[in-house]
Amino acid sequence: SDILLGILDNLDPVMFFKCPSPESASLEELPEVYPEGPSSLP
């Protein structure tokens, strides 16, 4: 999971805001797939 979090850190948040895509929906599913994700998120 650390690797996945690292990838997310590398990704530019602006990309998601600029291009609203299905990926944005996956972000909402993160808590389901990675319960420890939201905890580390600001």
C-alpha cells in the first residue's frame, strides 16, 4: 500500500481537477479498498 500512496503523491492533484474522469470516482472508493488511506490523508 505504501507504493500506491507514493504513486498518489507523485500524481499532480491538478490533473484530477482539470480532467474530471472516472478516476475521480475511484478516489472515493479508496477508503473501501485501502482503509488506511484516508487516515494518512490530510
